[in-house]
Amino acid sequence: MDKHRHDNRSDQWRRRTGARRSRARRWASVPLRLIAVTVTAAGALAAQTLLQHSDRLPEINLSNLLGPKPGPIVGVASVIDGDTIEIHGQRIRFNGIDAPESRQYCDDAKGFEYPCGRRSAEALDSFLAASRPVQCTFVDWDRYHRFVGDCRRADGASVEGWMVEHGQALDWPRYSHGAYAQQQAKAEAAKVGLWVGKFQAPWEWRAEHADGTAPSRQPLGIISRRLVVQSGYPCEPRRTCKQIGSCDEAQWYLQNCSWGGKLDRDGDGVACERLC
């Protein structure tokens, strides 16, 4: 009986082994070209099926691949510029608005240049300080891996809406889809902030001054200190010669500041002639 079982098992093993070898010989006899064509056709059929049912597939984007969306960020903000803050080490870019860059100058009502980028950042700093903390709700990540969000003060006031309504930033239709158009129209009609004079849209200014660098990494206080140049004079508008204390100072502004030419009314190379 044991010998009969052993013989049956041996026969089964030989049949299975023979079948595997037979299949291997059949595959070996199939031309590689035919195999490649078959695989390609199967892939094309699968792709066509996916396209036909694409309306049932979930949308795939970078945010999905990076994992779940982060929750709101709450805390006391450090101002980077008029549209960027930092909370707990995370940079946050305001969604849908664009403020003048830190190095950007605009013209006031009398045609004198002033640092509108710094002015915007200072206005934001004062606004946020009046009701802390700030809460920002996630919208997207930008190319510098900044958290793009909608932000509100502790009292519920919209940071983006306030900045646009007070002329310290612009509605950015490319991302806002006109969400702050009414606030901007109100600021323009009232001639407040940027609207008091002439200015270039921040996105246009960046295009003309592109240097391939990432956004500024210095908070507002450090930016302000760095504007004091080597000579000790801050390169910011004094508006009139009455606000300048000496001939040397006036000449330095004339030679080193973008707005200095306004101090040389007759174009003879001498600034504030009553001082010189």
C-alpha cells in the first residue's frame, strides 16, 4: 500500500514537472517581438479604459501627493513684507493679494518716491498688533513651499481684505478671481495707500527686477536695519531739502538713492543748493 502511494506521488510530480517544462518551451518558442506587441496592446487598452471613465477618477495634484492638507496655523506673526508673515517658523503667503516688494518704490501725490514696500509691511505690522493672534487657513503651497492661506485677526477681521481696502496691497485676479475687487475699488476711489499717487503692480515690478532669487528671508525688523547703508544715511525719501541737515548728506542721497535726483531741481549736479 505504501509503495503504491509512493508511486502515485512520483507520477504526479513527474506530470507537474513535465507540464512546467512544456509551458517554458512554448514561451521560449514565442518571438520576443510578439510578446512586446501584446504587452503594448494591453497597456493601450487599459489607458483607453481609464480615459473613458476619467470622470469617475479622483483628481490628482501636487497637494494630494504631498499628503493631507495641514490644519490652520495660529500664533503671533512676524511680518516679512506686505503679503507674507511667519508663524512658528512657517512662512505664510496671503492668498489672492499682492503687496509691493520690500525694495519697491512708488510715487506719492506730489511725484516724490517713497518706499511703498516698507510702508505696506509697516501697515500690516500695526494692523496685526491690534488684535492677536492671527489664524491662517490653508489654501495651497506655492513654489517656495510657503503655506498660502486666508488669514484673520483674533477679532475676525480679514487680513487680505483690510490690506486691499486700505491701499496697502492689490487684489490679484490671477489667484483671487476678483475676491477683493470691491475693496480695491473703494481704496482707489478714496485715494488711500498706493492709490494716492502712481505705482507699478507688484507682479509687474518683480518681472522687471527678476534675479532668480527666492523671496526675502528677513523679518521686518531686520529689513529696516539693513536699509541703513555703510555711510550711516538711511536710503529713504526725505521729500524736501528742508528735511536734510547738510550738504554732504544731500549729495550722498543724490548719488546713491533712486529718488535722489529729485533734490537736484536744475540738473547741475548739486543737491539742495541752499545747503551747498
